Amino acid sequence: MVTGRVAPHLVMLGVMVLLSACGIIDANLALAGFSNTGLITVVAMFVVAAGIHHSGGVDLVVQHLLRSPRSVRSAQARIAVPVSLLSGFLNNTPVVATMIPAVHAWSRKIGISPSKLMMPLSYSAILGGTLTLIGTSTNLVVNGQYQELTGEAGFSVFSITAVGLPVAVIGLAAMLLVLPRMLPDRKDQQKFGSMREFTLEVAVAFDGPLVGKSVGEAGLRELERLYLVEIERDGSVVTAVPSEERLCGGDRLVFAGDTQAISDLLRINGIVPSVHDDEPSLSKDRAERCLVEAALSPQSDVLGLTIRDARFRDRYGAVVLAVARGGERVSGNLGNIRLRPGDVLLLEARPAFISRQRYNKDFLLINDLGTETPRHDRAYVSWGILVVLVGAAALGWLSMLNAALLGAGLMIASGCCSVGQAQKAVDVPVILTIASSFALGGALQVTGAAELVAAQILSVSAGHPLLTILLVYLAVSVLTEVITNNAAAVLMIPIVLSMTASLGVEPEPFVIAVMMAASASFATPLGYQTNTMVFGPGGYRFMDFVRIGLPFNVFVGLVTVVVIALVYQVPW
């Protein structure tokens, strides 16, 4: 794992196989992780997060909270507060994955370098994940393993909050005080999709929230890399569109811009693909609809036809949204553009289009952009499901497992996400890493290795409870930076339980320390998944994380140990 040459899930699966094959653990113990309640809860929460994402729930947060800050510190605060709160109730990996493109587009809009915003995004999600038991997969996995090894009921949703909340508040305050000055200011070097300039035509939904708003109020003048060329309305064309122009239902908006900008535009609530009267849309249900780039081949049957006459909907089961030719935009109404060999079309299509047309002679190349249009009408429904899920678990009406499974089922049944989107949301390598880690944790327990390590830590701390908690935190923190946070936590829980049994003290503050240490990983881009995710978009170098994150690791660790001592009245 340290070298990075082999993926973590392959390493842990290999360890599980070796331990079982050598007879160190039996088959039941080797496979125990795959039936662990914490792991199944993690899977269900991935689906819940998918429902929030695909229904446009996160877009509501971006729209209402980010807006226009006056300084870098203000911009970072506008990210930190909503992201940390979101991460308290959703797995922080999908939260950051959803926010990266939104923050990237926002950084271009407000003129602040992404390198000033992406690291605070990751750190805020990490700190927010410590607010509740469901904030991060690590907490759920630790709770599941604790239940298995002790037979106890485990922790409630807000058991960790007494420690996590003050640590998160102090950590976020320190972050906002220091990071604006310490973070590098690098230009945006991230390449998003194709830099070809497309001609794009979309429409204003008749019953959407943009009707009656001006172009400026709708935010259509603030789109980076996307220019509003003209508006077609009732057979007439408005060119050189002023910001004060009011939008009407059915207006066709012609834009010029690149692929990423188009993806951002199509996430706006109230913008729909433009469809001509003689070419109906695919259907009102747009679940699983995706954006696809397709280059026309010289043998294509549609060459020489206008887009309207080509009838893509009947011919291919797709709708043309935009066209690029030779790196330049094509002038004129989208429906009247005559197609030529090499034209790159941006299509909205069903997933089957990609497999069906990949080797079709009509197209030289098909590229799935991995972008799906949110179902904004389900946004509030998805948030309602999350509130019910958390409330039912917090009040003790349902176990955390059953609440998560019910929430996942409701997300699919209500249409917040489709079955296909739910399947894609489950991060299989992460699940395999967690499940197979239990085998090594079990091996440490049954062979007596956990007791041996526990004895060594106790000898260093001389049995002092507070110093023992500090050493446990340090051990987990170091392990997290070199392997993975889930694996580090799973390996330490048997050791912690052996230590607390020797000391004759309650294990809860020590287990909380493991949860906090496994999550609070700031020092490298490899130690935590969200750090890895922002590494590229922020334009960072490895030493940026070491220079900023290592002191932050130490600071958060000391604060955590002090808070644990105060909350659980650990003797000093």
C-alpha cells in the first residue's frame, strides 16, 4: 500500500486469502467483513448520497450559499460551512465528488484560483465527517467491528458529536485563519473535457423557475467559457442579447462554449434540451440520460442533412444538443446546420446508445462524458428522505443499518436516483478494502498479536489513560497516511480493546479516538480519498499537502485528545 504499486483493495484481498489459506484464520472469520453491519450501512449510504446528487440536491446548496464572496477567506468560509454540514450526514467522498465541478466553475466566476479553494473543500469534508456516526465510512466500520468484538449495542448516530463538533469548529476556524495566506495561488491548469468550441441550443422550460427572470438574474451572463449568442422566440431572433432581457417559456437559447461549460449549463434548473416541434424529446423521464460526444465518419448516413432533417431521435435514440466543427463554433440555428464529416456532436442519449453505436459506421469515435442531467423536481424529496433517515436512527426508532437501507430504497423508489445510478454510486474498491481488512483485524485478535502491540503501547504510556489515548491517536494517524483510513481503523480496534481490558477502563473514549484519527488525515494527498480527489483540480504539488497538512494534523490531534479528556473526564 505504501508504494502505491498495487491497489489497496487488491492488497487487502491478497492478505485475506493468505491468512485463510495458511490456516491462521478460518473461512468464517476471513469473510466476516462482507456481512458486517457497518459495511452494509456504508453501501446503503453511498446510494443515499447518489440520490442527493442526481436529484440536484447539492445544486440547491451551491445556488443559495456560495454566491459572490468579497475575499478568499470569505469564499473558503462559504465552502466550509455547507460542506462540513453535508459531510456530517452523507459520506464525504460523494459530497466532494459532487462539489468539485461546482467549486471549479464558481472559482472561474469569482476570479479566485482553484488552488485557494480545493484543499479547504477536502479539509471541510474531513472535519464534517467527524460530526456524526454516518459522516464517514470509517465511523460506521469501526462501530460494526466494535459490535462484533464486544457484543455491545454500539454507538448511536450522535455518540461522536460531543467530540467531533468542538474539534470541527476549532479546526475550521484555524483553517480559515491560516489557509488563505498559506495556500498557493496557481492558475487553473485543469483540462475539462474537450476544449473545442461548440454551438449549443437549449430551451427555457415552460414551467421552470427561469421564466420571467432576466438573463442576468438567471446567471446566464456569468457562465465561464460559455457565451449567449442569441435567443430565438416565436420565429424572431434576439441578437446581442442584453442582460436585462426577460426569459419566456419556450425560448431557445443559442450558446457557444466548450464541453465542460455545457455540462455546467445543463445542470441549471429550468434549462432543458431544445427540441423542435417535428422531433419530440426522448421522453419526459430523463433518468440515466447521459451526455455523449460523437464524431461523424465520412460514411455516415446523415452527411449533408440538417440536424432537423437527420431526425436523430428516430434514427439513433438521441437528441443533438451541440455541434463543433474544426475547433470553431458553427453560426446559425442549430436545427439548420448541415452536417459534415468530422463534425463533433454533443448528444443526450440513453446509456444503450454507447454500446449500440460504438462500432457503427456512422461514427468515428464515441466518448461518454459521464454527465447526467439532475432531476431537480426530486431535490427536496431527497433531502426529506435524508432527514427522515437521520431522525429515525437518532430517535432509536430504527437501527442505523435499517434506516440506511430504508433511505436507499426510498431514494430509488421516489426516482431521486435510478437503479443504474445507485449501482454506479457504490465504490466497489472501497467496499472490498473495508471488508477484507476485517480478516487482518481478526487475525491480530485470535493470534494474540493485538495483545502484544497493546502491551508495547501500555509499557510506553506506563498505563496512563490520557497518554495511552494520545499514543493510540498517533498510531492510527501514521497508519492512515501510509495505508488507508478504513484499514488503519480496523487494525487498531482489536488492539484498543486489548488495552482497555488491561487497564480496566471503558473503551468508548479510545474507540472515539480511533474514529477521529482515521478521519483527520490532512498531511498527504494519499492518506484520505478526498485529498486525492482535489489534488489534480487544485493544481497542487505533493509538498503543498505536507507543508500545510502536517502541522494541521498535529493541531487537530492535540485538540481532539484534549476534548476527549474533557468530555469523558479522563484523568490528566
